[in-house]
Amino acid sequence: MPAVGFSHYNLRAPRALLDELRDFYRDVVGLEVGPRPPFRSFGYWLYAGPEAVLHLSEAGPAEVRPAHSAGTFDHAAFRCTGHPSYERELARRGIVFRTAVVPETRVLQIFFQDPAGNGVELNFAEES
């Protein structure tokens, strides 16, 4: 019984940081806030096209972990288009980023951090 695809990832944070993450992933990464089932807890679902790829859930006081707590999560990656406009927007917002090119595939990568310190990677296929 193999996995057949990726569904989403979830970030849990206090309400103020949750709202900041929503705005960041909407305004900087380009995801869209969309429908979310009526769970008992507060949160947002952010979409890339028809897929809710990022779930943001409000964490209670006992659930809040210190930034960069032990774990192995490094980053989430998104396929994107229009890399020059992303670089301009990151620079305009004062977001520190670095770029790399994947050997052989020529995919351009942009790496930076969200307001909670989570890694974000944007991937751009070679554009003509």
C-alpha cells in the first residue's frame, strides 16, 4: 500500500503568529486562502491551485514549542513561475534569500525563512 501523492503540511502557532504566517504565505509565496472545514480549533487552509497544501492551525499555550525545537524539518518547497518577480518582492520586503541551481535539471531555487523560522524553497523550471 504505497503513498500516492503529497497532501499538505501543517504549521501550528499562536493566533498572532498564525495570522502573520497566513499573510506571508499568501502575499509572499502566492498561496490563496480558501475553504476550511468547521473544525473546533481556529485556522486557515492555503491553496496552490485546487489543492490545500498548507494548513495553519492555532496552537494552545501548552502546545507552543520553542523556535527551532528538536526535529528534522528543514523546508517546504513550491513549484513556481516568474522568478524575477519573486526575487524583487523578497528584496522589497527585506527578506534575506539565497539562490541555487539544481545540477542537470537547471531548476532555479530560492531559499528563505517564513516569520516562524521555517525554511521555504521556491523552484522555477528553466524559463524561456
